[in-house]
Amino acid sequence: MRILLTNDDGIHAPGLQSLERIAAALSDDVWIVAPEYEQSGASRALTLADPLRVRKIDPRRFAVEGTPTDCVALAFQELVEGAKPDLVLSGVNRGQNLAEDVTLSGTVAGAIEGMALGVPSIALSQAMTYFHDEVVAHWETAEHFAPGIIQRLLEIGWPADVVMNVNFPPLPPERIDAVEVTRQGFRDSHLRRMEKRTDLRGRDYYWTGFTVKPSNPPEGTDLKAVYEGRISVTPLHIDLTHNATVAALKGVLGGAPPKLAQKPEPGL
């Protein structure tokens, strides 16, 4: 089995080193194409207005000045010699990719690009409670459980238009005893914030960050599973259509385009 590894934390990230050890338990044919610099929050962004520069580190390891999507696309088209990969693994991300965050995640996007290119793909993330520089993620947890989970998923198989999103709780391996297949949750609080600051020349700028605030998710969601110390496995796909609304709208909107009946009054 030929495995392609990528991530969004960059070529030097400790999570990528963990992913290499995970992949080594599954195959001797492992290729790495990862961003030169951190690309967290890049989602499925493509680099279109700048050249993609590639640094070859060794015969099967490349750093790309681009996004995770760029990396996977380049790997398939140019960098991986011979047969295309049989599996794409993206991660292990430093921090969880749960709920609505999956639409922002470069880690999930790397897996989605693999899926779009016709290969089974899995995103892996190691959840954390605190994100200060001195806090070390429980990489040993992902490394302990991921090979068996990946092998089992490959044995079972899944639809070609689906990626698997695996999140490991922020606990050591001995405190985890369950895997749960979950659905994507949605937080009941908004975590992103923009903080205004002023530089030494008196010009304002902003930092985007996150607050650490647990939500109260329902049973069966990825959030609930990780909060309660279970490994979450969520099948995701990129069809964002809300079918119930499609059905409801079909009865009231269709045919000739509706015209504005009356211009609204000012202030309404």
C-alpha cells in the first residue's frame, strides 16, 4: 500500500512526525508532501496568484510553499513517482477538528483533495485542552490507536465521496477505551474573536484567535464523544445541500423567476 501524508501544520510539525510513525505501522511505501509553513485554517484554498515552489528534502519528502490542497494535488500530478497513492492521511493536527471547524480545517481539506482524486482519505487530529506553546499534545494517543482504526476502516471500506475525520481525545492512551462513530456537531457558542491592537507606529491591526469554552453538544456528535474521552470517527462529505429545504422550496419557488411586487419603504 502506497500512502501519501500531508498536513496543515507544516513540514516540521511534531504531528507529522507522529503521522509518519502511524503510516510506518501500515506500509513501507510512504510519501510526504506537506506545506513549508503552517496553513491552519486554509480550508480548501488553492494557490492561484503565486507560483508553487517545492523543496525536495529527500526522495519521498517534499515541502511546498502552498496549502494542503496544493500539496495533495502536486503529489498526485508531479511529485509521487510511479503508481498513485492508495491512501491519503492528513494530520496529525495539533488540536481538534470538530463540528463547524471542519469547514475551515486545512487538515480535513487535505483529505478531501485525496478523496476528490479518487483515493480513500482520512483526516486525523489530536485534541488539546490548552494551546500554549509549552503544552505538548498527547501524540502517543494518536500513535497508539490510529494504526488499528485505519486498518479497520480500510477493511470495512466507505463510499468514494466520503472522507473519514478521526479525532483523539486530549488524554493518554490508558484513559481511552472506546471509539464512537459520530455525526458532525455544531457548537452552541461562538469561539472566534478578533482582538484589536496597535503597533509601535500607531497603526491598528487585528489578531484572530479562539476562546476556550466548552459547549453542551447532543449525544452522538463528534464534540460529545471527544468531551467524554472517546475517539470520534465521523464520515464527512462535501455535498452541503440541505435536502429538507430543497423539498420545501420546490413547492413555492420554481418556474418563472418571481418579480419584486413593491419596493420596500425606507427603514423597513
